[in-house]
Amino acid sequence: MRNAMGRELDPDFDMAGEAMPLLEQALRARHAPSVLLQRGWRGVSEALSLVAGLPQDLSRLLRAARRGRLEIHIDVTHLKRVGNQLDSAADRRVIGIVVAALIVGSSIVMTVPGGPTLPGLPFFGLLGFVGAVIGSLWLLLSIWRSGGKE
């Protein structure tokens, strides 16, 4: 739609032809030798300062280890949240499998004659379908409550 409106305003306008010099200028500015040299020098100076401080850092680390005062802190709050999400997802899949099994099993039971009946239908088949409905409702409610985030 935008192309059509642009063509109506100026049918001879060549967007690629107009944009190409600007793109070339931006690429030249970004990859100019002076810019690349400046970026490279900054990287080298950062690496050198890191290497220069390395002996002091290692010495401090070894002294702390010798004194038994070496502490390592690991933040696992995000891992715990991921674990909870995995647990919830696994629970939902298990409920889904159980619901599917109840539906299949109840369907088979409905075709077998004999056993107790309720309004002319096999009682255990109906019981399986009721369990499948309850499990499905729980599953849908669980997904709805989480907002589909997991």
C-alpha cells in the first residue's frame, strides 16, 4: 500500500538508488581504517590492563584460599524459577496423558457388555469420562491461571 502511494506521488522515484549512497557512507564511516584502528587499540589496551592486574588478582586469590577464606557465590534464583516452570510443565503433560488414557480406556469399557450400568451405559466407562472431564478442566484452569507463560 505504501509503495502504491509513493508511486502515485513520484513514479520516477528510485528508493534503492537514493538510499545506496547513504548506506555506503555509513559503512565507510563504520569501517574506516582510523575507526578500526581506534577500536583495535581500545581492545588491546583493555586486554593489557587485564593482564597487568592478573598477578595481583591471582596472588590475592591464592592468599584467600590458603587462609580458607575463599568464597564463591553463585546466584541460582533464575535456575530455581526455570526448575519450577519445568516441574509445572511436566505435571501438565502427565495430567494430559492421564486424561487421554482415561478417554481411550473409557471408550473401550463402553463397548464391553456386562458390569454395572447407569442409565443404560457402563458405570465404569462413565466414571472414566467424568475423571477425564475433571482432569481436562483442571488442566485448562492451570493453563489459564498461569496466563500460558509456561
